[in-house]
Amino acid sequence: MRVAVKGEPQGTVRTRVYKDLKEDIITCKLRPGDPVGEVELARTHRSSRTPVREALNMLERDGLILSIPHRGYFITEVSIRKVQDFFEVRALLESHCAELAAGARRPEDVAELQRLARACIVGGRKDTFRQALAQNRRFHLKLAECSRNQYLVDVLSDLFDQIARVQYLELDAMPAGAMVATEEHLDILEAIQRGDAPAARELMNTHVRSSLRALLDRVFQR
């Protein structure tokens, strides 16, 4: 049961419930298709039903919750088509980010990207793979920040939330010895350091699309 704060304002309760529920959905503690009820959630989060309902409506706008009249709320399903759509948008946006980063070649950005890329190198145990997923997200968001376009960073952050849910499903099918694709990250960084914008763009496009293929093969066993 989540801990509530005595006298907590309703807006703060809504935000807390929203963040907690979102984390549970992304990490697949609440799995695709699972029903979620206002009464049970209010009891779990020690709140009234109003902030729970507001949090569920926010998550519905995020595409993580589906409201069905007379039936209730459900965690949205993950489909091959949805995943392909996520990665299509990701490939377009991140390829552009890599191209911009190569054009700028800011030493402080490259140094931070190198640190994050190397932090992703872990073995295939599920606990360390979870850590690698977090580092992988930081690497890609840092690359997006090289664009100096906060709206682009925010769009990609929301997109990574959707993709992370599929990656947590991937953990169930993760073979021993699996690795995050850090070699591809380092190849992208080499192109950025050279100032080779076309190569950085193409390498990122290839990286995103190869990640999609691996994800579909493991999660959907194509």
C-alpha cells in the first residue's frame, strides 16, 4: 500500500497517484489488458476516488489507459502495429538529433554521451539489464538535448515511456548473455566526433530499426 501524507492537497494526491500508476504500467507491474478499478486504486494509494479518477484520465490521454463505458478502466494493449509506429517516429526524430549533434560537436556533450554509452555495457541478468535500460534512456535523451530543442526532448521522452513498456515485456523473453547495443552507440558517437552528420543520421536510423527488429522478435516471437 502506498503511503499517503496527512492533509495532502488533492492536486498533489492526483500527481502522486498518476506518477505511481504510470511507473507500474511502464514496468509492467500492471500488464497490458489488466483491469484497474477506482475503489481498489483509492485504497492502495490511500486517497479518495476523485484524484484517482483524474489520474486515470491523465493516463488515458497518455495512451496507457483505456476507458470502456459500463466496463471500467484497462491497461492498453501492446500491438505490433503500435510498436512499429513508435519506432517509425523515433527513427525520424533521433536521426535528426544525431545529425544536429554532429553539426554542433560540442565537446561537453560528446564526453557525457561517451560516459552514458559505456554505462550501458552489462551482462544479461535481468536486474542489470533493467539498469542498462535506464542508462540507455539517458543516453538517447542526452542526444536529443544536443538539439537544444526542448519540445523535441519532451516528445521523445513521452515516446520512450511507451517503448519502455515493451522493453519490460522483452525482459520476460530475454536470453542469457543479452547485451544493450552499446557498440552501435559508440559508432554513432564516432560519427558525431568527426562531424559527419550524414553518417551520424544513417547510423542512428540503422540502430533504431535494428532495435525494433530485436524487440519484435523477442516480444511477439515473429
